[in-house]
Amino acid sequence: MQRRRHHHGHRRSRKSNLRLYALVTLACGVLAVLAHFAFEAPAAVRSYAEQEINSAVRSAVPQEVKSAAAD
């Protein structure tokens, strides 16, 4: 009788192991996506900031040239 109980327990643990495996896999997937955004986003933000700075410099230079010419 104990063998049966042990077998039933083993079956239950196999099912919970499968559930645990699925949860771990899902968690790893979520972490991978978050890590991708965490590392990718700063690069995108940096790129955007550099573009903004470059466009600000481009628009400021002609104004400086005009004001220097006016002096």
C-alpha cells in the first residue's frame, strides 16, 4: 500500500515539476525581454538625444553667424 501512495506522490511531483519548469521558462522569457529593453532603450534614448543636440547645434550655428555678421 505504501508503494502505491509513493507512486501517486511521484506522479503529483512530476506534474508540479512540469509546472515549475513552465514557470521558470516563462520567467526566463520575461527576463530576457526586460533585459533586451533595458539594454536597448538607453541606446535608443542616447541616439535620440544626440540627434536633438545635433539639430540644436545646426540651428544655433546659422543664428550665431547672422548675429556675428550683424555686428
